[in-house]
Amino acid sequence: MPRILIVGGGYAGFYTAWKLEKLLGRGEAEVTLVDPLPYMTYQPFLPEVAAGEIEPRHVVVGLRRHLKRTTVIAGKVTGISHATKTATITPIAGDETFEQSYDQIVVTAGAVSRTFPIPGIADNAIGLKTIEEAVAIRDRLTSNFDKASVLPAGPERDRLLTVVVVGGGFAGIEVFAELRAYASSLLKQYPTLAFDDTHFHLIEAMGRIMPEVSQKTSEWVLADLAKKGAFVHLDTQVKGAVDGVIELSTGEQLPTDLIIWTAGVMANPTVVRGSDLPVEERGRIRTRPDLRVGTDEDIVEGAWAAGDVSAVPDLSGGGVGGFCVPNAQHAVRQGKLMAKNLVAVLRGEQPKEYNHKNLGAVAGLGLYNGAFQSGNIALTGLIAWFAHRGYHGLAMPTWERKFRVIGDWMQNFVHGREVVSLEAVQQPRAAFEEFAARPRPAAPAAEAPAEKKAEPVAAK
């Protein structure tokens, strides 16, 4: 029986396995998926999780729950030897690695946040690639409001209420706008704080934001953010982030307790560097239009790739540099096609080429506000916000997850969003250890029992 190994359980990996289960007959192939996390994260919803609009567990899809016929291994693929068709797997528990053999390998290991050697960024910034990071952002901002509410006006309160987002792409703009809206809603709960006490700054190295939309739409977003008291620094770079102070290339310094890094991604380096598969100049696995690894002249038989870790030619002509851009729209569709192509090859048929024209870009900019661009059609405001929620609500995998997300939106419409921080959950033993470390008062000395007097014995 052919053995299919899927490396990574993100968009492309999950959809490949999900589709394979529907296409493969019983006993036709054995499918194994390796990922250190037990779930797939729907990343377009991370800004809304950070702003308290969606419960975190509702934007993740459990791999074992929805992949009934796939063997899921909790671990990382740290090496691929396609020459011998074996992968080295490091499990999340234990020190022993082991080898997994395969006949067909699907590399969908995704991407990680791309950082630069900027002092302090690695130690102080939070990315926005995982559900854990989105939750940490929400809890940090909410906890900072609690702390600031009991402080007098001054530098420390300003630092706690200052948010800095680095990167003006879609992810950066969405989380920036969502957090600005969230902070405004939090002010209702804190009478000692005013709108002018909160400070939001977005740093972008280029001369514009959101390159996926037109210049006119980009300028509308800038004007909308300015009306809400959010500052965007264009043509500006971060030079340092040491001791809670962001240093900009303009010479300006921004003391802050919350730095969010969204300035680009790169293909998963652990998988790419640990394999013998061909890699292009940007560090992605070289992939053909039919999603097989290789080039038009040289096919690497038995190897497939899709999603952010791969360089797939964009046959529609709209991709940057001739390749598909790393987004969920491509990863999902590539995963579905790859499953079909894989089954076709196993059955002796020819695979099809991936050709998808970008449907457009849609962004949520806080409650009842958004931006949408498709070709020359641009929408902003409330109608774009409905388009954002409609598209992503339908794109969320599995009906069970769709209902949970829509349920969150309906609950928030009626009751408002939840504004409680659970930051302490990141150190669940703190309270226990604090109590256990306290010196116990000495027990009071036991009093000696009073001497009992003898009672007279009645004469018989």
C-alpha cells in the first residue's frame, strides 16, 4: 500500500489530508500527517481573536477530530532524505528521533515570522502567526488597562497604554485597527482612563500600506485610522526595541509594553534546510504548476509541495515575481488540488496545473468597518466589513467551526465582547507557589489538661 507523508498541518496540509480521505478508497493508500500542534489555525481570524471578538478555540480545527482516517504524529520533521525516501521526526515528548519511510511526501510546513537582527525585537516583540500569540496580545493589552487604571498620569501609564505594530501589510493593518477599536471599547470599563491616554503607532518601512489594494483604498484606510487617533509612520524603520523603548529611524522613541511584529514571513527554515529537495533563491521549495517538486525540465518524483513553504508559479500572471503569494486563499486551493493530483498519479493519471486568479483582498478594520478590493472594484466601511465576515465565515473549514464563529459574532452583537484578561494562565502555578512559599505561623502550644479531682466514693 502506498504511504503518503504530509509534513505540516496548516492550511495546505490539513486540506490535503481532508481531501485525500474523501478521494481515496479503503486500503488504497496510508496517510500520515506530522505536526507539533494538534490543530490547524485559521489565521485570518487572529486579529479578531486579539480584539476579543472570537473565542480562541473556535478558530482552530482539531486534526484528530476531523481527520478520521489519517495517522497524526505530534512532532516535527527535522530532516528529509528524499534519496532514501525517509523523514526524520522529532516527537514533542522524549529525546529520541525516529525515521519514517514514505512513497509520496507532501511538504506543507508553512512559514514563520521573518525577523531582522534588530536589538530587542526577538526578546520583546510578539508575532501574529499562532493562536497563542493572538491570545497573548489580547491579554497583555487588557491587563495593561488594569494596571494603568490605578496609576497617576505619567510616563509609566503612557507606556502601558502604548501599542506599536511593525508592518503595514494586511495582517499588521488588521490587528492595528482591531486593537484600536478594542481599546476604545475597554475605556467604557475604566472611568479613570480617557481616549487621549491611549497611543497606537504602526511602523511601515515602505511609502504605503496594504500593497494588495489600490493606492486610493490604501489612502482611505490611512485617513480612517487617523480619525480614530491611530498614527501610521511611513518610510520608517525600527532600529531597536531595548528596555521597552522602540527607536525609529526618524530619531523618535516610543516607550511601550506591547510590540507586535507582522513585518513579513519566510518559509519554514527547519524543514527547508533539513531536506535534499531543490530550493529557490528565496528559501522556498522549488515547485511546478502541478504542485510536484522540481522544474519543467526536472521532476522530483514522489515529492509535492504547497502553501507558504513552496514557490508555485502563478499561471494567472498576478503573483509577485511570477509566484503565488503566501496567503490562505492559495494554500487552501493548492491543498485541495494537490490531493486530487496525488490520487491521479497513484491511479496512473495525469495531474492538473494550479491556476487560480486572486479573488481580491478583504480586511476587517474593527467592528462595522472594513476594506475590500477586487480588480478595480473597491468597497470601504460597513459593506466591506460585511464582505470580510461573509467571506471568512464561509471559508472557515467544517460546518461545526463555522457555527461556532458565527455564534461568537451573534453573542457579541447582543452582549458585547468579552473584556476579561486571562494572562495569569500563562503562569498557572504562580498563585500556588506564592502561597506555598509563605512562612506558616507557628501552631499555638497545646495547653496541659487540668488535673482532675478525685470524687468521693459512696459508702456501700
